[in-house]
Amino acid sequence: MRALLVAILVSASLAACATAAAPVGTSVKLTLTDFKYSNSAIEVPAGEKILFELTNAGAVEHDIVIEAIGFKVMVQPGKTAMRNIGPLDAGEYEMVCTVLGHKELGMVGKLIVR
């Protein structure tokens, strides 16, 4: 029984390492504050995977939603979230914070894929 448990733990550790080491084409760091994104226009290459590193430096929760591709990540104050998307086709994709009132206060941007 102990050997089985050790084998499971080793397998899980190796799987986690393989996932963490997976190559990503482009990394994007974005800070969410009250009430804007640190960069309102993000340009990335088409056909590559994109790793978003989202840090909420605001006092309230924020999210980033790119509805056209079904991307949504909520980030609590003082926290960082990382998500992969793509590869994406060329085009411009609207980014918004869907927390009540935040879009209206200017928390919007564009993901430009070339």
C-alpha cells in the first residue's frame, strides 16, 4: 500500500513538472487596478499560445473578459492569476472588466493579434 502511494505521488509530481515546463509562445503581464488595466492595448503574434499573468493591485476584485474567445479570469485584490489561451487568429479582441460599473469607469482594452 505504501509503495502504491509513493508511486502515485511521484507520478503526480512528474506530471506537474511537465505541465509547468510546457512552452508558451508569448507571455503577457497585466496589472489590474481601480479602474484600469496597466496596458489598454496588448499586441501578440497570431498562431502562438499566450500566457497571461494577471495581478490585481486594486482594492476590489477585478476580472478580464475577452468574450469573443470565451476567456474570463477573476482576480481577487492582492492576488495573481495565470492562464493560457490560444493560439488565436489575427484580429482585435475587446477586453473588459465585467465587475458592476468597472467597464463604465474605463476598465477596457484591446488584445491585438497580428
